[in-house]
Amino acid sequence: MTTKDDHHHIENDPSYKGLKVNKGVEDAPSINPNASKRIIKRKRQLSVDEYVKGILEGNITILSRAVTMVESSLPDHQQVAQQIIERCLPYAGKSIRLGITGVPGAGKSTFIESMGMHIIRNGGKLAVLAIDPSSERSKGSILGDKTRMEKLSGEENAYIRPSPSAGSLGGVARKTRETIILCEAAGFDTIFIETVGVGQSETAVHSMVDFFLLLMLAGAGDELQGIKRGIMEMADAITINKADGQNVERAKLAQAEYRSALHLFPPTKSGWTPEVKTCSSLYHKDVDKIWDMVLEYVALTRKNGYFNSNRRSQAKYWMYESINEQLRNNFYHHPLIKQALLTNEEQVLNDEKSSFMAAKDLLDTYFERK
Amino acid sequence: MTTKDDHHHIENDPSYKGLKVNKGVEDAPSINPNASKRIIKRKRQLSVDEYVKGILEGNITILSRAVTMVESSLPDHQQVAQQIIERCLPYAGKSIRLGITGVPGAGKSTFIESMGMHIIRNGGKLAVLAIDPSSERSKGSILGDKTRMEKLSGEENAYIRPSPSAGSLGGVARKTRETIILCEAAGFDTIFIETVGVGQSETAVHSMVDFFLLLMLAGAGDELQGIKRGIMEMADAITINKADGQNVERAKLAQAEYRSALHLFPPTKSGWTPEVKTCSSLYHKDVDKIWDMVLEYVALTRKNGYFNSNRRSQAKYWMYESINEQLRNNFYHHPLIKQALLTNEEQVLNDEKSSFMAAKDLLDTYFERK
């Protein structure tokens, strides 16, 4: 608990410009709420106007607190969050949104740090978000450990936010998508969304970014192993990281292999031909070229109209996703259903009732008595 | 129309034992309903009791008519169908359910005919069903053409039913699953479910069969092309068809290649190690060995308990699938929603509203005024 509270003090010190790594929403309240008047003062509820004003001014502390509202499951917080988002929406949308995925060990944080520093040195403002539905505060989720991106987290123009804590993928994805809106309204012109390589979360990230980058390592010949083909199909580029020292040759071989693998896929709707590049994040070699490629993609798709049409269909997709998820939540959390579900499931498992009759009975209960 | 009506006459002739290929539910009514008294008589509504009795006696004509009820979208028919299914359920479940998929040209019908004849000659009773959500009556769906399985369709102990007509995959899958129950109650001890190689329908078929067979061809080296990795992951066996004449060597090579590809996948929950076999359906070579393998799988999984536990989790899966689909249907077809959906979608597409706020507004409308 000590570390947690220490961290709290640092973060709330207005003179402190460094770390912007924020915590989740389930923080225990201060052990002794009277210990510091400053904490109490900073914790007072802001009005929606104050939130929006602060975000539009680029105030990181207020942005962080707004994101905490977005992540909160309290109905009061959610109501405030939705109002903030609606008000920020007209100022959002102007960033480049980049999804980054890769197997564990591919060097995602080093890569993000290296490319992030390159962007910032060129005058950019970068927010790094993450989707990791499996994460829990206690288990050191991705981006949960601020030491992973030491240089970047010390930069004024970088904002690093760990993945929202454990929950359904839909819930986590919604929070991340809403956080993108707030970050963009706060003036961040580049958004990274990191995820780990486990299928479903990649699909979610792919559905909220402009460019999807798959980070790989040069392996020992069995290059295609361990990565789902569906993920390769989504990638706008594959980057083989750690192409340094004795690894350079292997990286080149892997590059050739991935290139021929990508040829098997049907052409993309964006008009872009997926690229395979190598780089060394550790030695900052060719990382700038990866970013140049992203900019090239953005230029191409802005010109051919795909950039905007893709953003629009993503917005539509999330509307439907959100509806479907909430329809399910409403049903499965309904008090009448919870018990009846167990009974019906048991009957189905024992072949006493067909799957569809059980579904029908449950739906009749739900729709008639609601 | 002439062929259609001809077909009708033949089918309704009680002395006719041959073709049991049935049509969908959208048949036009007889052009002149008074032309034949027999038609009118046969078309009278049967009671649920009569349906159940007929099915349990193995009466194919009555089975076919019950399946037509299952496939109908008329509420009256659906009610009758559900009652028939509930009454048949205690007599169902005793068959081996085999899913068969493969790229177009892999020779699925020839394979089904060859293996089907082998099963029937050994005293089995075989029902061949299909899932092809894209099919439409007019477009000659899979199994829609009875000439495809000429020998099998002439057999008394074979029942071939084309895919339910176009509709949502969920709807088509539900109908097929319910048809399985009726066929089993009618004494069919082997059920084939055929599908074409397009991702989602394979997942649906895989979720309703005991054994999933992927039919392939020996290609020209690029064996893995054209088939989704996810489908290979579901397969309990891969069979390379057309291993005859000059093709034998290539088939053996393909076999070796698929074997090493299968090694990349994690072990199955069934305790079964997926096999790669070759056969020639046209020359009936080694097709019996494929069937022996299926029987071996059934023996193994019955012994280790997987057979039943898999059936149970499939039943559970379909209960949840069915609930989720109907929740969506009820929402999206709600008169209040239909119009509001368009308005909200427009606002989302124009960045006037966030995806989640639009979802929320629609759900509020739905839940408050319903």
C-alpha cells in the first residue's frame, strides 16, 4: 500500500511534470483521508464544464481524472463520463490511430518507446493506451508497469495509460475507444493502442485504429508458428524487431518469408499493399522508417477516401457491438433470468429439453414479465 | 414450374421409395389445386401425435413434412415443430454425427456418396444434411441438386435433405440441428452434415457434430493456401481425396505436408490425434478406412468420456447462441427501433454522436417503452 500512496502524492503534486502513468479505478481510498489536505482538495468532484475545459486546454491531470470516470463502473461516474465525451467529440478524430500487437517477447514496449520518442522529437504529442482484457491490477498487466517505458513516461508530450482493469473485452474496448476521444480532444495527434497477441483483443484494436502493425521476431525457420493467420490478415505491416547484431541476417530471411506469406492474402480494401520491414528498437535503427511508412499509408488512404470511410464504418461497428453487448448484459443479469438460466441449462445438459426450447422459455420469461 | 410439380407428384406417391430429396418451404402452391385429389389429401395438416408416431416408425414422408415444419418461418408451423421436437428428443442422440467440409472441387458429393454407400451396405441408416447459409432455391445450393448423389438418393436407408434456404447462419444452423433430432428419432444412426468452406458455417457445423472431417485435394505445393487455418484447427481428420492414377504421388506428398502442419497445433481436448488420410471416392479406394477411423474416434471418446461431454457442451452452446440471436432479433425488428436506428446510425457516421451514446439512446428507447 505504501508504494501506491507514494505514487498518489507524486501524481497530485502540481509542480510534477514527469510521470503520467495512471492507475485504474479500483484504488483503495487513502488510508488516512485527513493526512493531507491537498489530496482532499484535488479529489473534489469537478463539473462537466471543468472537465471539458481542462481537457481542451491539454491539462493532463484533468484528462487522467476524466479517463478514470470513463473507466469507472459507478453509474454517477458513467453519466459524467458520457457528458464529457459528447462535449469532446467535436474536437476529436484528428489523430493518427496506430494499433500495435505482437507475441510476448517481440519487444513491444521498447518499440513503442523508440518510435514514440521519434514522434515527440518531431513535434508530435503521443498517447499510449492498451487493451488487455485479461489484466488485473495485481498481476502487472501490460503498460501497468511504468518502468517499461522509462524515457517516454518522462516526456511532457507523452501520456501513457495502462489497460482498463479486467472486464469483458467489450467493456474494456469501449473504455479504450472513449479514452481515444478524450486524448484527441486534449490535443494528442498520435494514439498508440497496444495489445497482446490473443485473437479477440486484436480484432477489437483493429476495429478502432487506422493502421495495424504486427511486431514479430526472427525465429528459427518456423516463422508462421505462434501467430494466428487471422491476425496476419489484419496487419497493414509486419515489422521484424531486434534486427541487430548477429540477428540481422535472420531478420532478413524472416522478412522474405513473411513477404511471401502475405502474398497469399487477398488484396486489402484500403488500396495499401501490406509491407514487411525490419528494425532494431533497442538501437533506434530504422524505427523512423516504420513511422514514415505509417505516414505514407495515411497520405494514400486520405487521398483515396479509405481513411474516412474506415473511420465511419468503425464508428458504426462499435454502435452495433455496444448494443449487442448491452442486450446480453440486460438479459443475463435480469433477476428472473439468473435462476431460470441455471435450471434450463441443467435440463439441456440432461437432454430433458432441447437447446432451442430452453432458449425460448427463457426469452418468454424475460419478455413477458420485464 | 412443370418440373417442380412433377417432382411433387412423384414424392407424394406412397408407392415411390426412391428419391427423398426434399424441397424448401417456399414452394408455390399447386397451380391448379383441384387437379389431383391425392395432393389435397396428402397436404392436410397432421396432428403432432401423427407426426411423432410417423417419425418414430421411420416414415420418411412424414419425417420430410416435419422437417418442412422446422424450416418454415410461419409461427403456426414453428409451434407444431417445437412440439414435435420436444416429443422426439428422448429418442434422439443415438447417432454418429459427422461434419464434412472442404473447398469447392474437393469432391464432397462423390465422397459422401462413396462413404454413404459403404455405411448403408454395412446395415447403417444415413441422413445427409447440409448447411449453406448463402444458398437460395434458385441458385442451386449444395445438395439442392439431387443428381449429385444419384446412387445414394436411390437407397431406402438414405435420406438426403438440402440446406434450409437462405437466412441468417444462426437460423439455418438451428434448423439443421433440429432436423438432426428428428432424423435420429426416425432411426438414422449416422448423420452427415455437409458445408462449404466459408469460415462461419464451419464453426456452426463443428459445434453440432462428433467428428469434423476436412476434405482436401493434392495441390501444387502450396497446400495450405485457400483453407483457413482456423478450419484446420477444428478438423479431427484431413482426407486428401482423388488419390488415384497419376495423382497418388502428389496425394502422398500432400499427406506428409498436412501431417507436419497439424503438428503445429495444440493437442485436442478429445484425446484424439488428428489424422491425415488419402482416398479415392471415385474408385471407392480407402474410403472404408476413413469410416473405420471415425468409428475408432467414437470408441476412444466414448471410453474417455469426451463424446458425451462434448455433446453436452454443444447443447449448452446452442442454447446461448439461440438466446443471443433472438435478443438481437427482438431489438432490431422492434418498430420503435427500426426508425431510430437509421437516425442514430446517421448521427454516428457524421460524428454528431459517439457510438456508445447512440447505443445508449437506442437501448433506453427499447427498454423504457417496450
